[in-house]
Amino acid sequence: MSTDGDGIILEQEQEKRRWEEMNEDCLANAFSRTGMKSLLLAIPFVCKSWYKASLSPECWTCLFFPDYVPTPLLVSTVEEIEMGPQSFGTFYEKFIDEYGIDKSRFSITGFVKLVVGRSKGKATELELPMYGTKAALRYVANVCPLLRHLSFQDDLVIFKHSRILPQVIGKWKFLESLSLRPRLVVNDEQKRDGNCWTRYFQELLAPDILSRNNVLERIIAQIGTHCKHFRQLNLIQTHLHQDGALAIANFLPHLQIIVAVGCIIQRDSISTIVRGCKELRVFYAKESTGFDEDGRQTGKVVLEDCVPLDRRLFMRDLSSATLMRNFVYYRLRMSGQ
């Protein structure tokens, strides 16, 4: 008899604890851990209370945009040059379908503004999609004053919006880390076995080509001038010349972590950085090669040959799991000082 009574009480308690009636702040806290895909394509369609909670700025503090893949970028005939993107990647196709958007009117600029606008200025982490625009980048710079971590995936030289990164990066006064992937990547699907750039892609390109190092140096100079909390620089598939190393040493003396993946690094550049960045604790180099002052490739970067014994805390060619474990250990150790 008591068991039946307990069962009735349990059912009553379950009825009282309905998910849709949960406190909105609790829902927002839970939703903030789900990611952009769930926040746009799943959670809002469960019930009205979940939709309302998903609009909380707390859900949008960490913004990692899914891969934006406008296809095609290259076409095989001149007649196809005026062709706009026929698809944008799996996530964006689902977003367009779910919200009944006319595909011909979809733009990555509008999408970035929509998502970033939901943060209400509280975004602290941001990974921008590739093939962005000047309007989108300027908007992000103006409405995300609390940004601490930025990942910029587009080529630093050939795109119009990449050229204004040195102009706007100084607006993020609290920036702590920056990831740069400064080389153009076009996948097989975007190529379509063609050799002519579409008009859509041509409109993204800068009218002239600057030195890649010049753009990187200007970015570093602005960070050193305006971002006093900056501590980590991630470089992917970058040529790190002596001029770039000098800029890092001169403008980022408090840098603590450098991650170089798939980079070509001049031997003297490492010594220059280590001498100038007195607080450097980690230099992680993976799949990177070196070259001497005459441009001759010297093979795999050997960090130990370039750095004094008392400054060595390096990680080279480690697995992702090992890298993360060592990095977490390092951060915990530093926070305990």
C-alpha cells in the first residue's frame, strides 16, 4: 500500500517538474553549453519557454560558426562566372530550410549579424567562418567589446575583409588569444574542376596583393598597443620570418604561449622570439619546418637547438590528447602561482 502511495507521489512530483516550466536562467545556463547548431536548429522548436530561454545572451557568449562552404568558387566556363553559390554547407542548408529562407537572399554577413547580435555584447569567444566580409568583421568589432579569444580562418592577404583586421583588432581591449590561418583553402567540391573564379568570389578579393608578413606585423603591432591582456598566439600554415619574429618580440613581450602548426619558421626567428618574450612558457611546434637566412630548407624545426636550457618548456609533435593534457596542467600550474 505504501509503495503505491510512494508511486503516486513520485508521479505527482514528476508532473510538477516539467522541463518547459524550469527557471529560464537555469535553462539558459544549460543551453549555453550546447553550441550554435542546437541553439538554432533544435532547442527553439521544443516549446515556447525553451525558445525564449535560447534567446538569452548567456547562450551566445561562445560563438563557433560551423564551416561555411559556398559552392562553387571555381567554374569551368566563362558563362558560369556570374553564378552565385548553389550551396553553403550542411549546417547553413539546414538553417535555410528550417526557417524558410529564400536561398538566393541568404548572406553570411546577415547570418553573422543575427547570431552575434544575440550575445548583446557579451560574447567572449568567437571563431569566424571562412569567406567572410568587411561588413561582418566591422560589426563584430563594434558589438563584441568583451571578446577574449578570436579565431580568424581566412587568408590574411587576398581578401578585402582580412585587410581591415589590423584596423579593428585593437577594439578588443580584453583579447587574450588569437588564432590565424592565413592561407586560402579551396576544397574539391568548391573547385568543380574549373579554372574561373565566380563573380561572388571575385568580389571578396582585395584589388592588390600585399606582403603576408606585412599584414601579420600590423596585426601584432595593434595587439601590442591596445590588447594588454594578450597572452597566446596560434599560427597555422604560416611563414614566420625574422620580421614577424621581431614584431612579436617587440610588441608582445608578455606573450606566454605560441602554437605553430604546419608553419615554415626561420631558425633565427625562434631565438628572437624567446629573447624578446621573457614570459614565454610554451612554444608548441607541430609539422613545422625551418629554413636559413638564404632561403634553404633545413628540415624539421628543432626547438632545443634554438633556445637556452633554462627557457625550455616546449611541446613538439604530440597527439591532441597529450597536448591538451599538458596545456591544462600548465594553466593550472600558472594559476596556482
